[in-house]
Amino acid sequence: MSVAVEPAVAFEVFTQETDLWWRRGLRYRLAGRRPGSLCFEPRAGGRLFESFETSSGTQIHEAGRVTVWQPPSRLVFTWRNANFAAGESTEVEVLFEPTNTGTRVTVQHRGWSTIRPGHPARHGVEGAAFSRMIGLWWGELMTALREFIETRGAD
């Protein structure tokens, strides 16, 4: 996906304005459409977490940990769905590469082999069909990122 901003801006928006562009709803967030926030702690070892209010108070779900923080070019973090068991984790790598017109943002979500077949996160889909499903999910998020950046630039 390409955006018409420098890599440093794309990296900053991806990591520091995450809650503003990341889609809402149960398909994308544990909180669904309830008020809350999704944030990266900006450093290697920092968390990717979602916080939201419930009737029993503030809930915090750690969705992952930053393993590589290299602004403005590279971000790598672990990814854990709320229903992953101990030892079940995937990895997301995001590259921000300069182009003649801005930045190419590339996402690779790997490590799904650690998630057992039949796990609810797979939605009953395996193999190439599962890879396509994950690709479409990230594609929807990258579209949201691009639209946010375009709207942000119009302000």
C-alpha cells in the first residue's frame, strides 16, 4: 500500500496514532465499538495494547510486544489474539520504504503455524484460503491507514 507522505510520517501515524486509524468493531478490536484505545508503547519491548471500559472497570488486553523499533523504516511486533493459549503467538513486520511519491507500507503477518488447526482465530479456514483471509483483513486496515493519512493531510 502506498501513501503520499515521507516514511517518518507514515511510521509515526502507524505507531502513534493507531487508535485513530485502526478500524473499530469486533472484527478488529476486542472492545468492538465500545469506547477505548489501541496503543503502541514506542520502543523495543513496548506493548501493543487495547484498553476499554466494561461494567467491572477498565480492561487491558496486551495484543503484542514490539520486538524491533526502527523508525522510520521498520516495526516488528508479536501478535496474540485474546483466545490464544500460552505459547501461541504470531509476528507482524511492517516496512516503510521511500518511493518517488511517498512511502510503500508493507505488512507481513507470519507464524500462523504455531496456531493449532481448528483454532477459533482461523474461522474454520485453513491453508491458502486462510492466508487470503488474513491478507484481506490487513488490506482493510491498510486502506483505513491510507484514508486516515489522506484526510489528515487535508486538514
